[in-house]
Amino acid sequence: MGNKERFLPLATVRKTFGKGGELILKFCPEVPQHIIDQLNTKEPVFIQVDGISVPFYLIFVKLRGNDQALIRFENYLSENLAAEWVGKTVLYKAGGEEFPSGGSRLVGYTFKAKSSGGKKCKGTISGFFDYPGNPCLELEFSDGRILLPFHEDFINKIDDRRRSIDLFLPEGI
């Protein structure tokens, strides 16, 4: 039985910009910075159309400051076509099939982690603690161990074939 897809607000389309279908996005303040940093042309964003989350692929992304981006949707390459999306909320997929139901299966996986400050580290997941309301992964580094809340905001990618996981570590860990 698969997990139901969950979509969260990413940004609002503010206005068109230029004649080539460019749009200005204003990011929602509650969106984690690592989600914004991962915006790319390989993964779609979504817009609700008649109650259905429709995927849109980006062919151009340029971040502008901390809370805006200049983008262009595939197949919307004129100002008239792109103007249809002004005022709409752009969504991102959160907690899709990659997010595991139980962290105990990740014990023994290797991990690579990047912090919001740009620090990179790697190690092994040495334990899983299913604390009520706050399950945690135990991350083992060469110089010690820490507990990381087992939450989808900290997991970028899980590769079961390679038994590895890419993590995002919040400031202070």
C-alpha cells in the first residue's frame, strides 16, 4: 500500500517578467531553505488545476535574493501563455514514496549530510530510537554520535540499492 502524496505551498506566482514566458515567484516564508535550494529543472513543481495537482517542469530557475526566483515553465514560452499562472500557488511534493514508514530499516546505511551553513559530513546510521512523538536516527561520525529527529524535512534522498541516504542537517547540529 503506497503513501498518499502530500503537497505543500512553495511560492506564489507574482507576475510575468519579459516576453519569453518568465515568471517571478515569491516563496512562502515557512518553506525550508533546503527545499528552495533544491529547485531544479529535473523535478516538477505543481499547481492545483480543478482540484488536481498538475506537474510543471521548469526549464529555467534563477534565485533572486532570499525570497524570490525567476522561472520559466516548459511549454509556456510566451508572456500570454505564462500570464495564466499569475496569482496561483506553486506547490512542492513532500513526503512521497521515498520517505520510509519506519527508520529501523535505515540502521547500517551510510549517509552524506550537508548543513544549512554549507558544512558537509558523512558517516553511518548506527541506531533508530522510536521515542513517542519524536523518532530519532543515531548518526555516527568519526568523532562521535548525535541524534537527528527522523523527519522528512531532513531527508533529501534514500537509495535502498546503495544503502545510503542524503541528509540535510539544521543549524546547530
